[in-house]
Amino acid sequence: MALNNYKTVFRADYKPNLNYYSRMFDTAAQLTGYKDWVTTGLAITLQDFDERTSFTLAHNFLAYVRDVCPREDLGDDAKRVAEIVEKVPKQLDIGKFQRLGFRCWFLYPVEMNFEQLVFVVADKFLLQNKEIKEGICPAPTDAAYAVHFTEGSLKVVLRVGPMKREEVDVQFQPDRNSNFAVKERALPSEELFSNLPKASLLIDIDASQTEVQSNLLRKFLDDAQALQVKLSKNIVQYVFGLRAKGK
């Protein structure tokens, strides 16, 4: 069994600048690896449907997304995001970011059924004393661990819980128009996502930071990516008592 990253989102919010409108297309044209694009005239989205990946540039934010496309590590995301970081802020004269966010969704497939996985998660993360069992919840049919905390300069929102394959739309909220080929967009979820495991442990980690100078953007990404790797592997080891395969 391998721990895979199924979705990554990097988003940067910044104060609007009128120079944006005259530089939008030239800035987007410098980014490589996107075969298609669409624009409203006010924003532009670059798309690579083979990798279910997109980059959106607007007057007050930029966003990179890889959508329900499993990877064993963050290597490809890191390369694409590094190019964005290197080229876009300089082209648009962005000196400061109001908020930076780097979020990943991981799945660790299991051979047990969903109900058994609920029991494991509840046993590891939920207090199940006599008062709770008799007065509140005799036995959970689903369970999740959600917590907010800080690590260094990062604000972290962590969510861990069992996931059924049919819950993919709710848990991942895929953007079919931006990240999926036209022939795939109308497919029912059970067909489009049939390669997902029937039951798996979902690990959703959102790392963010506010009021960041552009010269510290690279540090934010390095810290956020390292945190994603550390937490996801530590959680698998804690829940199942083993080390997750993957890089």
C-alpha cells in the first residue's frame, strides 16, 4: 500500500494592481507545460488536461491546481510552482502577498472495509469513555479528526478520516471545467474516479501564512511542502503502526 497525493492547491492572494491588465497575457505566456488555455479577458487559466493541472491568473490572486490525479510525491507540483514563483511576482510587481496557502489531499488505501476503518480512526483519535458512549454516541458510523494549530510561521488546518470512493466529489470538490478534458467532464463520478480505492484514509492538510513579502515566498513553499510530507507520513504511521511507502 502506498500513500499518494491526489490533489494539490497553491494559492496566493495579493492587492490588485492596474498594471496587471496590460501584463496578464505576457506573464501567462512565460509559463511552460500547459497545452490549453481559456480567458475571460479579465483572467486567464492555463490547462494541462493530461495531468489534470491548471494555473489561473487574476487581478488579485493566482492559483495552481492538480485535481484528483495521484502522485507518489510533490516533485512535479514543486517544479511547476517554482516556475510560477520565479516568473509571476516579478512580472506583476507583486511586493507583498496578503495570504499564501498550500493544501494537499492524501489517500492511503486500505484492504479493510469502510466500517472497520471508521473503528480504527475512532479508536486512534476520539475519546470513547463511558459518558460519551452512554450519553452522546454509542458507536460512530463515521469519524474525523480535525484540528487547527501553528508550526513555526505556518497556520495549519488538518483533517483526517475514512473516505469511501463515492465521496470523492464532496471531499475533493474537483473543478471539472478547469482540470478535466471535455470528454471526461460529463462522466458520472463512479466512472470518472473508478481508479480510486474503495476505502482509504483521507489526510487533508492546509498550510497558510498571511502578510508575506515576496522575497519570502520561496521559504513559505519550502516550509509548507516539508510539513505536508512530514504530517502525512507521521499520520499513517500513527494510525496503522507502519511507515508509508512513497517519497
